[in-house]
Amino acid sequence: MQTSLIITAGGKSVRFWKDAPRDLKRLSRTVPSKLFLPLAGRPVLFRTLDAFRGMNEIREIVLVCPKEDRSWIRAFFRHYHEELPRLVAGGKTRSESVYRGLKETDPSCGRVLVHDGARPFVTAALVRRLLKAGRGSRAGALLARAVVPTLKQQSARGGWAVKTVDRRFLFEAETPQLVPRKLLLEAYRRVPQAFMATDESSLIEAAGEKMKLVSHTSWNPKITTAADFRIAEAFLLQSEGPLLRTGLGKDLHRLVAGRPLMLGGIRVPSERGALGHSDGDAVLHAVIDGLLGAAGLGDIGEWFSDRSKKYRGIASALMLNQVLEAVRSKGWSPYHVDCVISLEKPKLGKFKDRMRRKMAALLGLKADEVSVKAKTAEGLGRIGEGEAVACEALVSVRRRP
Ligand code: MG
């Protein structure tokens, strides 16, 4: 049976911003809610959606959000080239928001999954367990975790622990929750104060039905406070590795008469040019090797064999393009490049800025995110004698959102 997914993103993160440390609070003016903050490099909401993308069982995704935030959210998804779910204007409470989303779902989908936008750790495996459990249940199923701490009931007037609650039968309700579409719609019609329900299962209970409890031991917390956010971030940095990496690239080309001198993607007027299988651009080659190093993708020789006819005379800008694509598809994206060129003559002073701009354009960076420095070798060695040009580059990449 096909399933609709409703993601709730209706809140304004009031509790979250209230206790947030200054560095997070600073961001409160730039995003409509915590769901759009980068969590270890990837926005919370994108991480939440990741588990459901690519699940054949899910026909459609409806995102319920405040009406006034819709155009901002559309632009946000577009900016990161993420597929935009259907946006539906939410209501005053979570339950009212779910109801509005529900009315917009495809009636041919028999079941509805409801999931909190602020639970980014749900996995496809957990969702599939829930879907499977739901097949054997008339009123659907919910994900839940056994309560672990010792629970106390306090005296009627407060202040005294009068009883230890038997926790064997207690579970913490989580999402996703899976409900037959018709049953959920009917519950909204029949239950007075349906809009006050804090989750679907309490609404279904109020309508006299029982949902199946799918207990699990994975980690599927709801990010409510800034402390939750920090813990989630630490967890992800531990499991996914660091957000930034640096790669080092070096190259050297012999200089000969009768060849053009290409450096950093531009042609530099010179009596001698770089000998090479490609156009011999030592700067772009060093940058390419830096990129490959940062992304753990080998070196330029493995990518562009100098024995292959295909690459004879190839423009290094094309090589860079191809490598950049591979680096991006491995989840990395350059954000800074620094290179040092060693060349006796011509003097590069007046070409450095053009190189910077050219490389920035090739890498999709701003000009001030690329640095080009030039040195002579003071007449020493083969470079000093004008026999060769060399370049070293440090390329920094960050994890792509
Ligand atoms: Mg080379």
C-alpha cells in the first residue's frame, strides 16, 4: 500500500532559542527555525528527509510549516539543490498542522506517516520496521523507546516522592507514527479537542483504537534544546568524521621554446612554455592534486594518464572540471585555495590577479577565496636557471550540505 509522509516543521523553536548559547542565538535571525541550522554541516531538516528519500513505499512528502515561511523555505531548498517537498501552511498546534497536511495528502494513499522535522536520526531501516508492523495492525503503529530511568510519583501537594512507578510498561512515544488515512481523518472528526493531541497515537486512543507499539533501541531523539543540538552534533562528527579537510598538491614542468606558458588557467606571454602531455599548466595541476588529496581520490597521474591519447594537449581547465565533479560527488566542496608558483621569468606580478579570478571561476569560488603567490628561485637550481616552472597548492574542502 502506498504511503504519504507528513513532516511537521510548524514550530518557531521558542524553547530552543531561549537557552541557546550565543553562537547559535546569533543565527536565530537568519533562519525561521532550528530545522534549518546546519547540524554537523547538513541542515537538520535535510537530514530528517534523508531517511525517507528513495524509499519506494513513500509516494509523497508534505512539509507542514508556518504560512509566512513558505517562500523562504522554497528558496532555501533551491539554494542547496534539494528536492522540495510539497509545502502546506500549518495551524496553531502540532495536531492542527498535521490535520492541514493530512487534508492535502493524496487520497489514493491508504496510509499516512507523520514524522517530526526535528528527529533527524530516524533511519530507513526503522521506518521499514514500522511500515511492516503497521501491516498487521488495524490502527497503525508508532515508534517508541522503553523508559530507562527510575520514575517517581510525587505527593499530591508536591515535594515528596511517594511511589516508584513500575516502568516495565512505560514507553516514550516517538515518530514516525503510521496511521491509516481514513482512520486518522475520522479521529479528527470525532474527538473533541483533537487539535490539542500531542501525537497521532493519543488521538487514535481517544477515538477508541489501539496502535501497535514498535519498540527499538536506536537513537531517534527530538532536538528540542540547544543542548540536544550540541549532543547530536558531537554524535555526527564522531560518526561522519571532520567537516574540513586539506589536500596538498605539487607540480613541476620543464620549460622549452615554442610552447605556450599556461599558468592558473591563463596564458602568460613568455619565450618558453611548459613541456607536457596536456597544456602543462603546473598551477592547475597542483590544485587538481590538492583537490584529489583532500577528497582521498588518488593523484592526477591515475586520473589522466600521460600515455592516453585522449589527454594529449587537453586544457587543464577541463581536467579540473572533471576532478571537481568527482570531489563534489564524494561529498566535498573546495572553499579555499592557496598556491605558490616558482618561476624565474617572466615576472608574474601583473598576472596574479587574473589567475586568481580565473581559478575562482573554475572552482566556483569568490576571488578572495583563491590566493596566488609567485617567487623566483634567486637564480639557483634548475628553476633559477629558467629551465622549469613549479607550483605548490594547499586546497581546503568542506563537507557539502
Ligand atoms: Mg603537470
